[in-house]
Amino acid sequence: MENIVMISLNLPSGILCLLLGIVIRTGKANFLIAGFNTMSEHEKAKWNMKAVSNFTGWLLIISSLILLVACIPLLLGIFTTIALYGSFGVFIVVVLTGAIYVNVSSRFKNK
């Protein structure tokens, strides 16, 4: 029963992250990046939005792969606890590291 619940959560979430990652990576959906809508034009000019959208897209694609790969052991019924907690831990680490990197790195700032 627990496996079915986890698969029903991971599978749609992974597919949604994958689709959003692809769309954001193209640069057509920068408004979906958190904080972009609330920035003033002066603040927006400080950021290299092409680099930010590319990185955010890749971050979402990697996150989706983590969620989707975690479904495999759950479907097979092996290592379910390890797959569940391990994938969740890796997912959190990847997302937090990516968010910190975008905000700290000078790679995403206009010169």
C-alpha cells in the first residue's frame, strides 16, 4: 500500500518537473521562476536571465530524474525504504544546493 502511494506521488511530480524543466530551459517561461515577477526592472537588469533559466531548467530536469528513478525500486518491491528516504534526501540536497548556488554565484549576474 505504501509503495502505491509513493509511486502515485513520485510519478506525476517527476513528469511535471521534467516538463517544466524543458519549458523553462527554453527561456519562454521565465515568469515561472520564483521571484522574477516581483522584481523591479532595475533588479531584473542585474541578472543574466538566460543563464538563470538554463540552470533552473537543468535543475528541474535532474530533480525529475531523481523522482522517476525512485519509482523503479518501488515498482519492483525491493529496497523500498532505502529508495524512499534516499531519493527524498538526494532530491532535497540537489534543490537546496542549486538554489544556494544561483543566489551566491557571480555566473548569473550581469557584469
